[in-house]
Amino acid sequence: MGISQTKISGKMNVKELFPCLVSFQNDDWYEMPENFKSPKQPNRTYGIMPWNPKYEQFHSSLDITEISNGTLTFATGTLFPKTNFISDKPFRFMYGGMGNWQGSYFTIYQGKLNPDYHQ
């Protein structure tokens, strides 16, 4: 889980802000379907973010069009599978800074799992 906070003082010239977050990625997981039979046994990672009941969708950003002062708080997280997962593709920790465009991820660390080590 991660908590991002930013203070706004004055009107900003952007519509929305994306949270600062760290994600854990593996290319094999992206080839798997994003649904699972039991929430107690996920087969891949899943991002966790707040639910917006008004639009019936997840919040991936904060709408700041009506905000000129205050502190914004955004909670994010990742759900990891508890089962063994072997992949010949690297696992990456990616960082994305808070901002008005979420395309600025960069790799903090990447490496492969040792299949001889019990996960």
C-alpha cells in the first residue's frame, strides 16, 4: 500500500493529478486474464485504487478542477499472488511520480527469480 499526499495552494492549470506510486511488473502476468475465480487465490498482481461510486469506476487520478487550496490524499496498492510463479522474464519495480501525466514511469530495480529457491 502507498499513500500519496500533495498540497495545493493556488489554481493549477491541469485537470487532474495522478498519484505517486510503485508498481511490481512481470510481462508474463500481462498475458494472463485479469479475472480470477477466488479473491483468496489471485493468479497475478492486481492494482488497488479507490472506487468512484458516482461513475462506477476506479479512480486512477484526482480531479483538481475545483480545488485551489488543500491537501490531496490518494491511496494505492498491489495485491500479490501467494502461489509459486516461475517466469523467465524479469520482474520490475517501477516508479511513477505524482503529476498531470502518468507516462513517466522508470525502473527502480529488475531481476529474475531463481527457480531453485522456493518462493
